[in-house]
Amino acid sequence: MKSFSTTILALLFGILPLASVFSQAENPRFVSESAALNRFPLVNEVASPIVFDGTDEGVLMAVKNLQEDIQSVSGKMPGLLTKMDGQNNIVLIGQLGESEWIDQLVLQGQIKISSLANKWETFQIQTIQNPFPGINQALVIVGSDKRGTIFGIYELSKQIGVSPWNWWADVPVKNKKAIFINHGLYSKGTPAVKYRGIFINDEAPALSGWAHEKFGGFNHQFYGNVFELILRLHGNYLWPAMWGRAFYDDDPLNGPLADQYGIVIGTSHHEPMMRAHAEWSRYGKGDWNYQSNKETLQEFWKTGMERQRNMEATVSLGMRGDGDEPMSEENNIALLEKIIEDQRKIIEDVTGKPASETPQFWALYKEVQEYYEKGMRVPDDVMLLLCDDNWGNVRKLPAIGAKPRKGGYGMYYHFDYVGGPRNYKWINTNPLPKIWEQMNRTYQHGVDELWVVNVGDIKPMEFPISFFLDFAWNPDAIPVSAIADYTHNWAEAQFGAQYAAEIGTLLSGFGKLSGRRKPELLDQKSYSIHFYDEMTSVSKEWKALEELSALVKSNLDAKYLPAYYQLVEHPIIASANLHRLYESTALNHLYFLQGRMLTNTMAADVKAYFKKDSLISDFYNNILLDGKWSHMMDQTHIGYTYWQEPKKNAMPELKNLKVSSPGNLGVAISESTSFFPETKQLKSVELSPFDVQKVKLELFNRGGKPIDFKIMNQTKWLKTTVESGQVETQIEILIEVDWTLAPKGRQISEIEIVSGKDKVKVYIPMHNYAVDKSFKGYIGSFGVVSIEADHFTAKHEVNPVRWQVLPDHGKTGNSIMATPESAFTESDSLQGSFLTYDVWFEEAGEYEVNVLASPTLNYLNTEEGIRYGLAVNENEPILVSIHENENARTWDTWVANSINITKRKMKFEKGPNQLKLYMVNPGVVFQKLIIDAGGLRQSYLGPKESFYKF
């Protein structure tokens, strides 16, 4: 099985082999199942009791969860004590300054507090010998504060075998008869990002349907599960559900429970002063307009702050239009500044403290960023919450080295969105390499006060949520080279070590395919059925994932299957089925045009895939675990006609063909839209010895009875895989050339296909040439040179610049970018670092160079946009902005297609040439280079990579 995953899938996706299982992406493991002198017996014959003398109810809840976790893993329940009564071994849990026993160990010098005192959310786990009279050993979990203590508790739970996704994704515990903790001191350090959390949004129909069925709504019973999940993932922050919901008003217990757990609550970018917008529709009077309804709005906001009391929160400032719309034109910058000034006065009046002592943020969401760029400012103690473009591309970042703000900077990011160019809510489409690239850039620019991500319904975003929160804790611990290790380790944490490599490959492969294009944007035209074997190749990729997934599933212990279905299998089979639905639709339309007898068969296939889609969703909703996750797959995803979702899934339009009784011949040729009998003569693309794919003929039947055929070929160097036979429906025939026999230079060969009275000639241009023996590089075919950007033939780096490969970050392979982020961010000229790509052209000419990059936005807000340099041979490089001609329409194209394409015509010589990419600014993530020598055809992924001569 391992050979399948590491060869077939590696070839299909370009997934790199795992360098090592243990990497910087992983915290030190300290749990063992065997006794040793240097190990603490958490569970041996009995479970060591837990001693907790604190008073915080939130910490106590975590302590009780640890009790249950230990029992679920080992079958033995530890006792919970508030004092020590001659116990031999104990687990001591406490917070600095809140535990008599912890403080006593500090005074004795047995707990060094230099790494804890005055630190934010920091914990350490250590074993202390003979800490108190009568105590042999104490496993001590100590936190710098409340959440630090809780995180230490849940770190132990995770390492003994309880996944944070135990309840939310039914990941079973890893049973152990005995549990020992290696002696030593363990800590994750202090989190790099202060507030780290999720935003439940766009939660209808899936999460809302589930929450109302299981809990009666978005009440404290529902949110208790959310709070625990966030803490188990070492997060601390939540924007609650907001589609017609009001966190504090829907259930008065919601807020106090969050504070008890230790979860910091914020309200979203258009819900100022701790009031949900739904509350305005319930209690507001008059217009949502500060100019005409100032006193009413101030009272509305004051009530929100009074209700908040001392519960921990971040307060959103500012004001958008009613219903998260832009404000009207008459609301200018001066008015917005006045609104914020008045809101801060309300905060001071209610809290009795300076406004600067209450955490606040101003979200630069959508048009609000324009106000900032036009000069609007807020007090320095207010956090600036920057935002992405709703599609995972950050819009603005502070300059590296800029004067720090007292309030700092935050980032509001998206895994889910409702809006243009298309909603995407159904399934996870967020590859980790893309998240890493954008959030690493965010962190390098000093954005570390708040990271919050829109996760839609929570499910099915489990994997990227884990990564986002782990990365927020310590971005430096997960360099880009460790993403594969992170994926492997996450798979192992959920499913054990035996198949972690295969499951990691499945997670990475799915991320790559799903990230190419959102399912809601897919249709029968997305992938080409004519050029570069594109649709078929994508089908093979999905098929390979399905086969590996099924193989892993057949070998997994049955206890893992519910979690495996949710986290691995369902996304793959549902997405693969959707792809086949559109592939069959495309073929149905093509076959109807060509009069193929299989037209109606393809229509039947589409109907079957449409039905299967509903059955897959029904299994998730109603059969899996007896309907535990009912409604979670209610989101429509088939039949979009514009940005908004259809009310129900709609089958694509299908064609039906009345086929004549006698059979008659049809012929199509790959890399062409032409076919016989519409065209009496067919012509292939020009063949050469350096082609990376075969040209195929398809002989198809346009009637109801089988037809005989014969291929007439007088050319000894030209072969077809079949020379004669019978066509019942259709057959595929490869055209092959023996280049050792073919004459040198250009010529056109021909074959004739005969079936009864039908005759069609196929002309096959050929160019048989050789390149210099000394040449090493790329040689084009079909009139195109195509190169994956990380497959350079040489690189040149001038300190401090390094060219960094981003594994698996690309639609067809890896990507490459210049690092560090801090280098030359605002440069307007070429730097000395460049990449070289050696290419061969048999004919000189002016050819168009297409540079395919990730859709990075102009986060530096420079007038020219983010740029790179482009040159051929020793010619003077030219500067190219990836943001040239940027407007709403080009942005739609970039994010919908997951690519940014810039084009320049360049002169190439006959023979060897060097194409060079120069660094100007960091942030250009190169994915692919395509040189169009006259043969480039329309496709989604572009031509396959060209032949490389060693």
C-alpha cells in the first residue's frame, strides 16, 4: 500500500515524500506505555490522583475533562482531591498565584517561574521528585494564567491519546493499559499570536439545522461544545454565529459560560459594541443611521457594553451599513471618526476606566480599508483588524519595520464565504500550503494581536482549523518544509501511526485538487475535454485518491471509520463524484454535437452521479452514527447560475439524441475541436520527438449497429495502435511515430480511415529535429514550452534573498518565491536574485511568455503593485506588475481560477535560450511558466510540463 501512495499519487500531484515523521512541526512527545525509572506513572495498576486546590470554574471543568480522558484511554478513573492525604504519586494542577501547592513549590525553588511569570497563556509540565512529605513524585501542570493552565491540561489529554476532535469528528481515543510520562520539563512557550480563534458564519442551512435539532438552537448547550473544542485546540477566541443570531440575547447563559470557560468573545466586523446585528432588528427603533438616529444607537450600544460587564471580550468599533452593507455616501470619514470617538466615550462611561484598557478593534473590511487609505485614523490603542479578500488573499499589511501600534494588528481570514464571485460553503477547499503562505506573510509583517478565521459551519473544516490555530501559536515552528510533516502527524494523531503516511497523502492530495477551483464554480466547461488530455487527467487524479482512500479504509480498525469518513473519505468521494458529474455533462454535450450513440448514455451517467451526490449527503446526514451530524451536508452545491447559491441542487442541462438504426462513422482527433463528418479532413497538431503526450484518434459510432473500419497507412514510420476492427460504441487509437525512421525536417504524413462509404483523411504534420548534445533544458511540443516554476535549471541568490520552494502550493505542482518577506518589500527595481530556465527553440521568433502566479493581492498598496523582472538571454530585463490593469473583473478571474497570469512577448533565438525571472518584491509566488510559440490552447491547468533533456 505504501508504494501506491508514494509513487502513483506522487506522480499525479507532485507531492513530496515525507522527509521525517518528527519535525519542528511537532511538539516533543512525552508519553510512553512502559515503565522506567525516569517515567511518572500516570496510570499503572491504578490512576494517580489529581490534586487541584484552585477555585476557577473553567480550570476545574478542564480538570474534570482530564479525569474522563484518562478513564476513556485507560479504563481507570483518577481521583480528584483538593488536598494530599499520603498519596504516593499525584498529578498536581494549578495556576501561579492561585494554588497553595504550586506557590509552595515555587518558594522551594522546585518550579522555576522565569518562563511563566507575567507570561500570556504559558504552561509547563514537569515531574518533581519528593515535592511534599509522603509524596514520591508529582506530575505538575502549572500555568501562568487561567488559559495557560487549561492548555497544559489539554496538552496532556492530547498526548495520552484524546484528539481535540474526539467529539466534533468522532475520533476515537487511543486506548492504553498503562500511561507513563517521561521525566523532564515540557512547554509550548508563549503563543506568538495573542488572540487565536474562529468565526462561525454563513451557518445556514447546515450548522443551524443541526444545532436546532440537537440543542434547540445556538444556546449555551451548543456553545459549550464549541468552547471546549477551541480550548483543546489551544485557541482562545470566538466570533459567534451571526445569521439572525444574537449570542448574548438568544441565551443569556451564553456569555457567562464563555467567560467561565475562558473564551474571549468578539463580534464581527459590522456588529459594534458587543451587539449582534440581529438585536437591532429585534429592539432597534428608527434607521441604522448615526446622523439621523444618534441617541437611539448610542443607547443601543451602551446596553451592549453594560451587559458585557467584566466578561473578557474584544470590542468592535465603527459602523457599516445595515445588514453588513457599505455605508451610504453621505457617511464620510469625519462622521466615522466621530462615531468611534463616541463609542469609546460609551466604553469609558460604562467601565469607569480609560478606553485604552478595554481591548478594541477597527476592522478594515471591504470599503472600510479605503477610508483608512484616504486618511481615516483611530487612536493608537485600537487594534487595526486587517482582512483578506474573502478568498484567502490578504489585502493589506503594515510595512515591515513600521512604528508599532499600541493596539497592534489583527487578521480576519476566510475558509468559507458568501458573496462574489461565488459562494463557497459546502466543503473544505483550503490547502495548507496556501494558508501557510498567506498567514506566514501576515505574521512576518507584524500582525500578531488577533487571528480569526471564518470557518462557516465548523465542519467540514476540521483539518485547516487545526492548522490555523497551531500555526498561530508558533509560526516559526512550522516552516514551509514542515507542512508535509504536520499533515502526517495530524493524520497519526487521529488514526494512529500504521496508515498515517497514506492518510497524509490523501489529505494533501485532496487539498491540492479541491483548492484548484471551488466546487461551486465547477461546471462542464471548467476543464478542457479537447486539449492537453486535461479532463481525463483530472479524472485520473480523483480516481487515484478514491482508490487509495478505499484501500486505507479496508485496512483501518472499525473504530476509526466514522472519523475517517468525516475527515478523509467523504470529501474525496463527494468531490470526485461531482467532478464526474460535470465530466459526463461535458461529454454529453460534445457527443450530442458529434452525433455519438453514447450521448444518452452520458446523460444517464449524469443522472446517476446527481443521485449519488444526494445519497452521499444522506449518508453523512442520516445514516452515519445514526444521524449525529444530520443537516451538516444540507448545503447546496450543484447548479449555481450566479454568486448566490441555488435553493436546491439542480442537475445540469442534458442533451438527448435520437440515434439512427444503421451505424455510421465518426472520427475525432485530440488537441482539436474538429470532427468527421462535420469536417471531411482532419489535421493533428505538429508532432516531434519531444512530445510529452500522444495524439489520439477516437472512432465513434453515430448509429445503432456496429460498424467495421480499416486504417489505410502507407507511411512506414507512422503507426496506429489499431489497424482495423469494429466499432460498437467508440474506440481510442494512438498515433505513434518511429523517429529513427522518420525523415529529418518537416513533412506531413497522412492516413485514411474507411468504413463502408465513409472515408476520412487525417493529416499529421511532423517535425523531426535534434538538439545539441550539450544542451540541458526544456524542449517544447505542440507549439508550447511549459515549465513548473520550481523546476528551474539554475538559480542566483544575493544575500539576504533565498529562493524558497513551497511544496504542493500550485495547481499542478509546487511553487517558488523569494524570501525573506522582509527583503525589498517596497523596492521599485530589479534585485540581483533570479531564476534561470533553459529552453530550446528550433526556430527564432517573438513568443508570448505567460507567467502564472498565485493570486497575491497588492498588500503593500504600492502604486505599481507587486512586481517581478523578466528577461531572455542577455537582454535587458523588463519589470512586470502582477497587478497591472487590476479591477473588480480581473480580481474575479484571479480568485475564481486560483491563478494570476501576466503576459509579455519576448524574442527568442534559434537554439538554446535562457528565460530569467528576477526578484523585485517578495510576495510573487510563481507557479508555472508557459511560452506560447503559436500553439497554446484554452485550458484550466495549462499544458503538461515540457520534455526535459538531461
